[in-house]
Amino acid sequence: MENVLFKVAFPAEFHAQTAVEAAMTLHPQVEHRIADIAKITIRTHEAAIRIIDKSGPLNNPADRDHCIQYMVAVPLLFGQLTAEDYEDARAADPRIDALRAKMVCVEDPAFTRDYHDPEKRSIANGITVEFADGTKLDEVVVEYPLGHKRRRAEGIPLLEKKFVTNLGRRFPAKQSEAILQASLERSVLERMPVNEYVDLYTTAQAGGP
């Protein structure tokens, strides 16, 4: 359980989570200089290159969700990456593909080793932005995504927020509150029989506004 990776920061394929965070960090420095960008280097691990390093046309949201270049371009441009950003309306922005064409993924063997190291299980990505005038920004590196065990203090509040949001999408307020009370209070949860806890999620419990 300690090694569970929770996807709490961005709706992105997990090998790109840290790349998206790095791009978000860079956004304020590049949002007004997008046209001046000459090259973007993504220093990454072997699994990311094998799974999500993708060029050429992206035909649908699933394609875009598995393209690290797309998932970096959007937050560089807009300072966000949401589910809606994978849809055709957002993908039609020509600046996204223009930025993708300027990106290169480079494997860092140390990142690959740390990815496989059971004591680390990092999912590192680093991004360097270079401009046409020859200047470049300092590389931004993120080793562990927010859902990683090494970032639990930051991740748990986001995980709880995601839990609350999704309960609200599925259950009435009264039922959602009962599930929350049972789930977030450890002493209550440990005393509750498993069948009673599971029953809280059944639609038969639905009622109220």
C-alpha cells in the first residue's frame, strides 16, 4: 500500500505527471514568449519514451493523454491541464502542435535507474526551454509526482478533495456525508464491519437532496 501512486494532480498518464508539474512551474516565464521558443528538451526516463513519446497527428483525447509533448505544451501555454484540454476544441489551437514540433525527449539513465529502484520508484522529468535569441531558462526537474509516497503530506489533501468531488457526482448529499464520516475518521472505519461500509455505497441508500 505504501507504493500506491494516486493520480491527484492532473488528468494525465502517470509517466507525464512530473513533466506537467514542471511545465506548470515554467508557465509564468514563457506564456508571453511562446513565439520565441526555439527548443524544449524533456529529460526523462526510458518508460516515458517508450510509452508516451509521440509525434505526428493525435486523433482523439486518448491519443493526447498518451503524448508527453501534448501534456507539456498545454500547461506551458495555458497554465493548466484539465480533462477538457484533451478535447478537440483545445487541440485545435495551432500553438500546441507548433510547440510539440520543438520538443525532444532525451533519456537520462539516472532517471531510468531511479524509476526501477524499489527504494525510490521515482518518475522524474526535467524540462529546459530555449529561445531563438540563444538564451534558455534553468531546467525545472520534478522527481516524484504528488501522488507518490514521498509526497504524501501534499497529496493526501488533494486525494480527499478528489474523493469528495466524485462522491458528489454519484450520490446525494446525505449519502455522501455518511460515506465521508465513515471513511475519513480512522477509528470509526476500523470498528465498522466491512459489509456495513460497502452498503454505504449502494444505490439503495440514496435519498435526500
